[in-house]
Amino acid sequence: MATVVAMVAVLVLYPMYYLFQAALDVGLPDTRPPTAYGVANFAKLLDYPTVLWNTLVVTCAATLLALLFGFISAWILTRTNVPFRRTLDQLMTVPYYVTPLLGALAWSLLGAPESGFINQVWRKFFGTEALIDITSPMGIAWVMALFEGSVAYVMISAVMQSMDPALEEASAVMGGSRWRTMWRITLPLVAPGVLGAAIFVFAEMLGSFSVALVLGTPARFYVITTAIYHFVSQYPPRIALAAAMGASLFAVMFAMLWLYRWLTSRNSFVTVSGKAFRPRVMDMGPLRWVLFAVVALYVLASAALPVATLLFAALQKLAVAFPAASNFTLDHFRQAFSINAVRTAMLNSIMLAMVTATIGVIMTGLLSWIILRSRLPGRGVLEYLAMFPQAVPRIVFAFGMMWAWLVFPLPVYGTFWVLLIAYLTVFMPLGVRTISGVVLQLDKSLDECGQVCGASWWYRMRTITAPLLRPGLLAAWLLIFVASVRELGASILLMGPDSKVMTPAIVEAWFSSSSELTAAMALIQTVVITATMVVFGLFTRRLAQRAVSAP
Amino acid sequence: MTTTMSNPAPAIEVENLCIRYGGVTAVENVSFIAAGGEQLTLLGPSGCGKTSTLRAVAGLETPTSGAIRIGGQTVYDNRAGVNVRTEQRGMSMVFQSYAIWPHMTVFENVAYGLRVRKHGGAALADKVRHALDLVKMGQYAGRNASALSGGQQQRVALARAVAFSPSVILFDEPLSNLDAKLRSEMRIELRELQRRLGVTSLYVTHDLEEALAMSDRVVVMRAGAVEQSGTPADIYDLPRTAFVADFVGSANLVSGDVVASDADRGTVAIRTKDGLVVHGVTHGRRVEQAGTISIRTVHLSLAAERPAGEVNVWPVQIMRSVFLGDVMQVHVLWGAQELVIRRIGAPLNIGGEAAFLHAPPERCALLEASG
């Protein structure tokens, strides 16, 4: 047990130690370990008020927008008789899989002030001004919100579903009108849950990186995460300043997530009973088609439109809004497959993701089991450590890792090993959360009954525990695989010239070669991920069927 | 299953069992013996430690101290440092949640214990079929376990528990998730089955009727300790404490100063604050200066005319009658205290009416002075 805790602690805390060491290093430059410690680096942050201000504006605007998207769709889908409710509910999670990076690339093609498709169309019909500017702070917030809205939706609809409809029915019985019930009963009861979602989303937005990188940096618009990347990758790098920024960002995010945990663990409100209720549904009459359009529009803007835009752009020699037969080509796809670097990066990503997912499932499976089912002392600490990386923005964590492994006696820096270690650490919360969910659902007595029947630990593991956990383990494998293929924040700092991976390569292509080629690369990545998910889905269904038909 | 007949089932002995979780004591100094072939029930409200005790016998819970022996063999003893693992104790158990494995068929669920014991082939199929027939689930063998109703799952859990011919079966509130009608049916079936198999069983429930109907002996538990143990009739007729009197069926408790007692004949009389005298029996319990007597609601009778020459006859005021279907519940004012009477027969319709209340002295049991 002590070794497990120690191992996880090293993975999680070792980079954090170096982050703070660098942040507090005020000694001679380029000398490690530091010759003097102080807080001067943090004072220097005040020299960059625009970065702090930009971060605040973008984060607040994006959080508000995302909550608005999430709340409205959650209300429509849990409380009204909107048509095609089940389909819409499934579609609402699609934006999460489309990823903010893809969205940023697509919306850049759509809304760039000069060349954006929407502005091209606008100019053609209505004059010379650009209609929208996606590279403005509000534009960046819009794209961030589109993709985080899906997360807000999942969180808020869970709160709305866990509310006992009898509470609302009681109001109706006492003579309260629909709107009175909504204002006086429903909203106050879901408020704590929505507040929790708000804090969680705000923390995620603070640490988000890809949208601001793609849309902001060309116009020298920086938020904290992109500024950190900028300070580390410029020449000469400004390590101490980046570290101080990272440490401050981590502190704020940590505090917010702590607040979130505290809010959600305090069971002061009656609504969340862990029981799933069938909420009362309001009959909206013909208005329900309007509500349908609202949700459909959100899915369209955050999922269908970006993918369609990328496809439209990737198929043209030069991406323009108005299609011409002579302009269409498959060259960009051909090019993407023929460039050695791209092909290698793609294969590297898939290999690395497979290894990460396989080791990750075993590791997080073991951790979940220890945390939830063992009586070993120290499992509380273990849970805390395992969930810790969630509070650290990837780019900040990658910075700590870079700084840590540079001085590590083993030559892993710049190799796949450092990426593997980084992925295993940053995706630990994802794996532990997914598998814990399944372990928690598993009635303890299922295993105990095998025990009473006289079965040994291995026999039970083989016949009861493993088969029952299999769907959860496979789901965790898939989630970690997909997350690894798409990983940007950590990879962009940690990959070396011989360990290129896909997502940073896409960003590099965006900045250094054509947007059409980038669109093609992004689409190829999406197809790879989608194909994996489909194949995996079929495979697991086959497994499930075999388990059922077995004698 | 015939082997258990020739081989008498083993006794379960629990001695000074203590279970603590951190600073909380769940079970304290619990001792009892379930003789071979006997059904012993642990009865008590939720949180009284009955389930913890059962799980300790199963080996699913590690006690803090005490000893547990099965058929004379020590499976747990903290002083001797013995703690036999659950899977080596050779018992069987029916769980409250049934714990039917959802990824297996009904057949595979029932066959599990046999497969663990390396049975196979036709003998295994035979035993599984036999167990399923016992619970009338024979035609469901091929069914997927996740497609069963609650009652069916309960039956499969039972079949699984008996399939490998165990000689000790533990039951953790196995009927609590069933509806009332099914529960009373299963109660009788379970009892029949237990008798037929001749196994020793330890049964946990918070349901009084279940305990009285199914057990050879009942151990009433409260706050982690044994409150009283005895046959169902003993427990019902002679509650030892106010808690048992109240928990095991409805009882009227009356308290007062002891005004007379006869140790040889085992009788006692108390006078309440209102000056009413109640004669009762001691059953060897120590008589102190004051005492409390328990009178079951069904042992009280009402009459319009004063019954001639009997002790324990008091004039009362009828306050209200409540129709409960099988019985009529009458509330009367007895001195300043309200007593409850349950009787069969025509409803008494008049509130405020005077009547005479009678209780046979042999049905008025003195309680032990509780701490």
C-alpha cells in the first residue's frame, strides 16, 4: 500500500515540486538548483495586466455563455415535452467529442475578420464591414462556451433529474401556477447544483488552452495559459515568469475545485438524493418546436457546423465561402498522408494512446479498487492524490514535468517515455472516476456471495468481479485512448523532435502551413477517433452477446 | 441433501462477540448458541447490530474480540488468533439484496457453489435442477438472471444457497424486499424448506411476525447487545424488558410500587400512582420496591358489567374504538393512563361510556428492572 501511495505521489507531486521551485527561483539564471528563493517572480506578474485582464474577461464571458447553453438545454430536455428528446439528449454530448481545438480551427475559418466564410458572405450582400470577429475576446469566449456548454449541460441536467417531482407537484396541488412553481420551487432547489457547475466550468475555462492558442495568438492576444506557452517557447525562454504564472493559475484553480467539492459534498439541499426520478414534464404546446430548434441550433453550431466547415475547407485548393467546381481537390488529404512527419505523428499518437490506455486502465482500476473496496489505511490520501491532476492545467503540469525530467538522472526527456508518464498522470482522474463509477454500482454482496459459496479470491475475480467490471474497464480504456490522441496542452511542451504526436502537429501546421492542410489533418484525426470508437463499440457488443449466450 | 439427515447439522456458537468500527461499538458481548438443525433468529430494529453479527459469523466482518465456533470448530477467536476465511467456512448465505449475478444465467448462478467444489457433468446438472425445483423455478434455468422479478430473484438466491448441500445457512433479511403477500407466503415456504433440509440456520430480521413464525429460538437485540433470548412464545408472553415488550408486539406497560409479593407462588402486586392495583406473575424475576408490568393488548378484555369476584378488574372510560379489520382496537382511560385493547368481535360503539376492564393475573408479566 505504501508503495502504491508513494508511486502515485511521485507521479503527481514530483512535477509540482519543480513548478514551485522554478516559480520561487530568484537566483542566478540558468543555475539549478536555485541559488536563492523569493517571491519576486510573482511580483513581475503585475507587469502583465493585459494578460490577467484578458483571462478574466474571456473566462467570465465563456463561463456565463456555457452555463446559459447548459441550463437552457437542460431545462428544455428534462422539463418540457420537446420532440425527439432522447435523440437530442445524446446529441448534446457530441460537442464534447468534437473538441475545442477542432471547433477553434473551424470557427476561425468561419469567423476570421477578413477571410472568414460568414464574413465573405456578409460582405457580398451587405457591404464592406465584417459581421463577426472570432479572434476578439468575445469570439474566443463564444467558441470556448460552445464546447464547454456540453459539460455544463451534463452537470445541470443531472441535478434537474435528481429532483423529486413530488416537490413541484406539491406546489401545483397548493394552487401554484407553472411559472410560480418554476421560480419559487424549481430554481431555488437546483440553484446549488447550478452554482457547483458554474464553479467547475469556470475552473475548466481558466485552464483551457487550445481555443485561445488558435484564435488569440496570431493577433498577440494572450490569456494566462497561452502566455505560459509563449514564455516557455520564445527565445530566450522566460522560465521563472512562466513558472510563477503557472503556480498562480494552479492556486486559483485548486481553490475553485476545492470550493466545488465542498459545495457538492455538503448535502444541505434535499434535491440530490442519488435516486433517479422521472421529472414532471410541462406541455409546451406548439412552442415545443421552438424549443427543439433552440437545442438543435446549439448542436449544429458546436458539432455539425465545425465538422462540415473543416470538410468544406479541406476539399478546396483555397478555402473560400463560395464553391467553384475548379476549386475542389483531394490534394490536401493526399498531402497529409504523404508527408512523413504527419504520418509518423499520427502513428505515434495511436501507438502512444494504446499503451497509455492499457497501462492506465490497469493502474486506475487497481487504484479505484483500493480506494473503494479495501480497508487499507491511507486510501483517502490515495484518492486525493489520484484526483489531484484535475486541479492542474495541462500546460502548467507539462511545464513542471519538463522542468522535473530535465534534471532526472534517466534520459527520458524528449522521448515517448516522458509523454507516456505525463499522459498516465493527467488522465489518472479520468480513469479513476470512470472505473469508480462502475465499482460503486457493483453491489458488494455480489462478491461476498461468491466468498460465502467458498470461492477463492482469484476464482471470484475471474468469474464475478472481472466480468462485471468489464464494460466499465473497456469504457475507461476508450476514454483514455481518445483523450490521449487528442491531448494538446501537455504534449506541446513535452514532445521532442523524435517524439512528435498528432494534435500538436495539427497546431504547428495551422501556424506554419496552410489552413486547408490543417483542416484535412484535423478531419483525419477525427475519423481515426470515430472509427476506433465504432470498432470498439461493435467489439464490446459482441463480447456482451457472447457472455449472455454462454452456457 | 440426504447426507445432512444422517449427519446432524452443526451448532453455531457465538461467544462474547464484540465489533467496533473506529470508536463506534456495533456489537457488544453478544453470545448465543444455535443448536444443530435449529433456526435461530436475530431480531431487532435497524442499527441494533444483528446484521454485523451475522456477517461476523459468515466471516465477512472481522470482529474486534470474542469467539465463533461452527460444529465445535473455531472459525474465529481473537485470543487464539484464529480467523478462518469466509470461503473456507463452508457456509451458505442468502443476501438482503439477493446478490444474483446479473451476467450469468439462473442455472449458472445456482451451479456456482457446486463448480467451486469441483462438481461437474450430470451430477451438477442434477443438483442444480433439484435445487431449482425446490423453489419452483425449474423452468427458468436458462433464463438470464437480470430478467427476473424480485420474487423470482429471491427464489434463485435461495436455490443457490441450498444447491451445494450446505449444513449451515445464513439469512440476511431475505424477505424484506418482497411485498407483503409474497412475504407471508415465502415465510412458510422457507420454514418448510429449512425443516426438510435439516440445516442449522441463522436468520436476521426486523420483522416480528417473521421472527415468531419461522424460528425455533429468537434473540432480541438492541443497541449492539442481546436484550432477551428464548422461544418465540417465551419472548412474546414473558418480555424481559420494556424494550422487548414494546418491540415484540404491542403491550401496555404499567408501573407502580410493589405492595405485595409471594416468592413461593411467584406472584406480585403493584399499585400505580392512581391507586390502581395490578396483580401479576414474577417468573422468578427479582422483585424490588417498584416494578413495571407488561400486559399484551390481546390479553385485556372489556365488559359492560363488572365480572364477579375477580382480581385485576377496574372501571374504565372508553375513549375511542379503531376498526383494524381482523381486530378492533379500543383505547380506554385507566386512571390517568391510556391503555390499548385489541379484541375480536362486535365493535363497541360508544365513546365516553363506562366499562370494566379485566386482565388475567397470569398474563401480567413483571419486567426485569432495566438499567
